[in-house]
Amino acid sequence: MPDGNFGGDGSVRWEVKVDEDERSNHVNKSQLVQTDTGCVASGVEKKYGSHFILTLKVPGVTDDKSFFEFLTKSGDLDVRDDTVTFKLKIEKTPRQISVHWNGGSDKK
């Protein structure tokens, strides 16, 4: 399943997986460019569903109501021009944030 996972676990770990790269020219396929201090990863996924599915692990959030309370009480919620931004503390879990774009069900 194509997805991206981001989390803590003692550092900030990240992983992005695609099922089929859209571009046919090998030079333009998904690539990782390393620099002296970091890297840039990029690519284009050919197989995807109609929605992104975003999954967050938020300590203390157990239902819809507690999630909305978390968002409104944090003081870091910013909504403008169709964009929602908020802070999420980095926890010691490797898959704290997951983004999926598979063709399967949009349910959890």
C-alpha cells in the first residue's frame, strides 16, 4: 500500500513507499538526493485512490470529542485559506503520523 509514515522513536523517522512510479524515464523516477547534511526525496505515484487518509496518534485522545478538545485547547490551531495547521508533539512512536493514498476503503 502506498503511504508515508513519520514519527519519533528517539529521533524523527520517516519513510515513504510507492507501489508504482508514474514516470517512465529512469532518470526521472523516484529519487533520493543526498547532501552533506541532509537529503531530498521525491517521486510520483501512479496508483492512488480518490482521497488522502491521514492517521495521527495523539496521546489522551480517545474519541471525536477529545480530539476536537485537543485541537481547540492547544492554542496552536490556525485555519486560513482552506489550510489547517496545528502542532503535534513528537512522541516516541515510529508511526505517529501516517498518510495513505491507496485505492482501498477510506475507512480506518
